Amino acid sequence: MELSVVQNAVCTFCGCVCDDIELHADGQRIVETKRACILGEAWFKHHTAERLYPAALIDGREASLEEAIACAAEILERADLPLIYGLSNITCEAQREAVWLAETVGAVIDSHTSL
Amino acid sequence: MVLVDIRETPSAKAADIFLQIRPGKDFEVLTILRALIKGQAVEAEAVRPTGLTLEQLQDLAQRLKKARFGVLFFGMGLSMTRGKHMNSAAALTLAAELNAFTKFVAMPMRGHGNVTGADVVLRYTTAYPFGVSLSRGYPRFNPGEFSTVDLLVRGDTDATLVVGADPGATMPQPAIEHLRRTPTIVLDPKVTHTSRLAKVHITTAATGISAPGTVYRMDEIPLPLRPILHSPYPTDEHVIRSIRQTIQNRGGGFLPTPDHLQIA
């Protein structure tokens, strides 16, 4: 098993975004966190590199990534007023893509800030 | 540290002063504080419904003005009660007006990892921080009209892309029903409550653990992520880009392209 250590890892569980975490991983999962709080430790250990879920679901049935992307594109393109919501647990790079997509389909774009 | 809440939470132990106000009186308290800070006369009778006394608010007003650098942290309790966005606006106005006397800032308390990033990115791309409608091809901002809960409860939208959120677990029931009624697409590292009522779910890599990129801390400091695991799933960034490219490659999309514009 390939062991790895990352210094000064960034925790994205909450808005504090601690950037001094030390992570130890065995390639599949994070086995140790240093300087993370209870919430941060649970967050890091909760996500693994395993394939626990299907790549995609359409109407609850397993589908390929390509099929799901094509289906999503068709839904958003057909809609009169699509909404893009969330954006809170993704990177700024992904958020920029979301704005571009919103502009392309004429959507409303909104985050948890509106709650 | 002064804590204002409708009930004595565990944070009250850490506070130097705890002020317990009546539920739904946020706007009144903030507005009275704004008056006191400017030295305007306030009658004790006007303060009574807030659950505080005039002396308590006068004391707080003096403390705010005397601070060398003050921060007003506010949470979702402010915008989720009667008055909604007007309460947040009153808090921001109070912090702005305090700058006539001292340095003062206001900062929303954040629950999720990169909500601040969403504010920043939306601001520099559209000029507005959230609730932005691009349905006319240019950005329009109007909380209450273009905020998600309002849109969903009224049933204004006819498709939803949910990224990095699980509204199916947290939103009011009428909003959830509308997500179920209309086609919903979910991008998430896990199959969530929202995924179960969605038409399409796509599994993506977890931000910061297997997906690289930038996130903003609550005080708007950008930080680069250092992912440690290799996910078998694509990143949100990749999937969102692929959806847009699929639409554009089909010649679809909402905005007219130069080819479609004909000048007589």
C-alpha cells in the first residue's frame, strides 16, 4: 500500500478553512489527521478513494458519465428558467465553470448565502 | 465579546456580555443601535418590545464606538426570521455607519467550506454575490426574487442543477417537492437525499480531498487545496465544463452567437 503524507493540507468542511492540517493516507483512505478538529477529522476520514457509488444515476438506474452529462445538458438547455444552486462545497474553479454554464443556458445562479 | 441571541447558547459562556433578545426583533435592535450611535433620542418604551432595556443598548452603542477595530459576525438566524434580507442589510448598514467613529467590519459566519468563494466568484463575474439571474443575458440581483428557496417554493424554475449542496435534506417541504416535480441534476461525492429525488446524479471527487483547486476562507483569504487521494470520479469542475461544452457543441445555448446576428 502506497503511504503518503501531506503537510499543510486545507480542510474545507466549514468556513474556517484551516490550512495547517497534516494528513496521512494509505492510497485508499486517510488514516490519520493532525491538528484537525472533531468535525474536520470526520470530514477527512469520511471520504475515501474507493468506488462506493455508481459513476452516475439516471432515474435511479446506473448510467455512464457520458450518458448522464448528455442528459443533464439536454435538461438544462430545454428549460425556460433553469437554476444552478449550491456552489458551497466546490472549488472556485468549478464555481467559475458554473457561472459560464449559467450564462450559456440563461439560468439563475445562487449559493447558500441566500439562505 | 458581546453575544446577541434569542436563547442562551453554549457560546454565551465564552461571551463577556450576553444580550437575549425576543425572537423576530433583530431589525428593531439593529435600527435602535444605529440611532443611538448617531446620538439620536430613543424612548425607553420603543426598546421594550425587543426584550432589552435602553440602558443595555446605550452601553452596547458606546462599546461599539469605542472599539479600535470591531467585527460584527452574523449568522443565518438573522436572515431566516421575519425581515429576512432586510435584517442582514440593517446589520451591514450598522457596521458601515460605525466607520464614522472607528474601524468596523461585518462578516457572515459560514457553515460550508467555500461559500465565501461562491460570493467572491459571483461578485467578480457578475458584480453580485448570490441570487443572480442571467435569464435576460445580463446579471440581475434581487434577493427574494432570485433566491433559491423563494424560486422553488413559488415554482418559478423548471430545472435545477445542484452542486456541492443537499437541499433535499434541509429546505422547506414545498421547495423539495418542486425539486422532485421538475428535472433535477445533482453533482456530489455521495448519493445524497437530493440525488434520490433527482432525475440525474453524477458522482464527483471530494473537494480538497481528491479534487484540487482554490477555496476562500471566511475572511476572504484564498487558499490552494492539497488533495491527498486520487478519486476514481471526475471533479465538479470537469463535469460542469463538459455539460456546457455539450450544449455549445450542439449549437444550443441561450445567448445569440455572432452567426445568428444579422445586421441589415
